[in-house]
Amino acid sequence: MERTVARVVLLDPDERILLLHGFEPADPASTWWFTPGGGVEEGESLEQAARRELAEETGISEVRLGPLLWRRSCSFPFDGRRWDQNEWYYLGRTVRTRTDTGGHTDLERRSVRGLRWWTSEELSATRETVYPTRLAELLRTLLDEGPPSTPEVLAAEVV
């Protein structure tokens, strides 16, 4: 079953992006960085899901949200099952940089090591795994050219 996911490319006043540091619960050495976001619940719009997930995962609710930047399909194994997702990425801007993980779900408490603000340069230089895999390039284009006029369709990723 494919689930719809709303994600947020959250930028602070210094144009740093906030990423979560995830890991496989059964193999904590398997790690990656990813944008805040999660599944759209029944009756929720993409925007409502993006705002809810951002607040739950980061503690940040003071955000200017929009527009939609990208969408992608992905499939990956995690926590003993395969996840098939159709993801929508919103641009978010905030002046708040202090995070709070108190709203994490049980699964997030078992699979998220922390959060970090990244500069575009740091993201481009890292050798760590980041999803979507082209995030450094996409962020640089966003910062240089602004948001696309319509959401860009990213290549599907199957892990």
C-alpha cells in the first residue's frame, strides 16, 4: 500500500535546512538524514499534515509554509517492512531554531538520533546518506533561483 507523505524543507533566517538523523532500529549503525514530515492522516490536507508532522518531529509550529517544491516516489525497507511513499515537499521558513523532540512517536523515539541545522555547503560536503539523494543540489538551486513555478518531479528512489 502506498502512503502519501508531506515533508518540509525548513529553512531558518540563515538559510540553513533542518534535517533529522534517522537510523534502522534493528541496526543502529545504518543511519541517514532526512527532512521532517510523515504520513497524511485521513481527512487531512497535505498542508495540514506538513504542519502537524513538523510540530511533532521538531517542536516548531511557527512556520511560513509553501509553496510545494518537489514530489517523489520512493520505496525502502524500514523497521521490518517495506514502505512505499508518494512524497510532497513544502518550503517552510521559520525564525525559531530551537527544536523539541517531545512530540515524537514511539517509532521515532526508536529511530531518530537527533536533529541538526545544515548550511548548503555542509550538506554538499557531507559523505553521509541524505534523502532525497539529490537534496544538496536541490537546496542549492532553491537558494539560488527560488522555488519552482510548479512542483518538480524527482526521480523515484528504490532502496
